[in-house]
Amino acid sequence: MFELRNVTKSYLTPKGRRYVFRNLSLAIPPGKNIGLIGRNGAGKSTLMRLLGGADVPDSGTIVTDRSISWPVGLTGGFQGSMSGRDNIKFVCRVYGAEGEAMREKIRFVQEFAEIGTWIDEPIKTYSSGMRSRVAFGLSMAFDFDYYLIDEVMSVGDAQFKRKCRKIFREKLKTSNVVLVSHSMSEISKLCDIVLLVKDGEIEIYEDVIEGIKAYSA
């Protein structure tokens, strides 16, 4: 369950303060796969960051009783001078995975990302593809109630995309997703409800097809 209570969010720009949301309140039904759709700049990624706690509102509150992932596949959170292994260890410690649990997650990410001995090299020496594979594997190494996905399925080659979709389908048997995507076919396949972000407001569509029609109109 997510509930937004009088949420206001703005950013300071060279042209002044830009408000993304003003006094926004809504309740999102629990146990649903959520699709966030809207035009570029509408505030989809801002809403995702707010839901996940990566950003905070200027005022108001966001309430949830579920565990939320960081944005899946996020590579910007890596420390470049540290090795892949040490970056994985750091995240494990944050989420309380120690000892054998930590070693298992390191093995999982190493195998999933197919990086072999590169795991002990600094992240800054990785190609963008290697960083993306490690980031996705690290996200999948942990269990959350909700996974935050922002166009991540578009990374990697065809074989890696198939691997990502396969493991993600397994996760969705016990978890839910908050998905930002411009692919309406992906939204219709994965999501149970749609949140249409438009003009600082959010319209909830429990009929996904109707939500897509409203977006396309």
C-alpha cells in the first residue's frame, strides 16, 4: 500500500522554482503491479524516487508498509574506485546480509552478470554493459515487496534481456513492480493498474487499457 498525503515536490531551476506536484493526495491499492505513464517531464521518475525514498517531498508525507527496492539496474550508486565485489559487500551490509548470506549474493551476482574475475577489478574499469549487468544482478539478489523499474529492460544484448525477463518473472510471483516505461506493450503485460502522471496530477486507472488510451489521446 502507498498513500500520498498532501505531497508537494519542487526543484530549483535557473528560471526559478518548478513544481512537479502540489498538495497531491491519493491512495494506491495494495498488491498491484503499478505502471507509471505520462509524457516526458511529467514527473514519473520523480514520483518513483518519492515512492522509493530516494527523494523527499518539500511537504506532506508518503506512507507505505512494504519494503521497496532501490531503482533496479541503477549504476550511478556504485563507487568507481572499489571493486565489484566490494560494492556488492557494501550493499549486503546495508541490507543486513552477512557471512554465508553475503557470500551467496556475491556468487549470484558474479554468475548472473557473467563477469568472472572482473569482479575484483574497480567498477570504473567496467564497460557500461558490465556495470548494467552487475547492477541488475545485484538488484535481483535481494527480495523486496516492490521493485522499482525505470526502463531497465532495454539494457544489454538479446541474451541478457531474456535472462533479465526470466528472473524478473520469477520475482513477480511473490513481489510487485512499480514500472516506468514508454513501452505500452510492456505496461499492459506486467501491470495491474496504471497511474497517469499529467499536469501535476495523477489519475489512477484500474483498467490498464483505459489508462493507456487516456495517455495516447
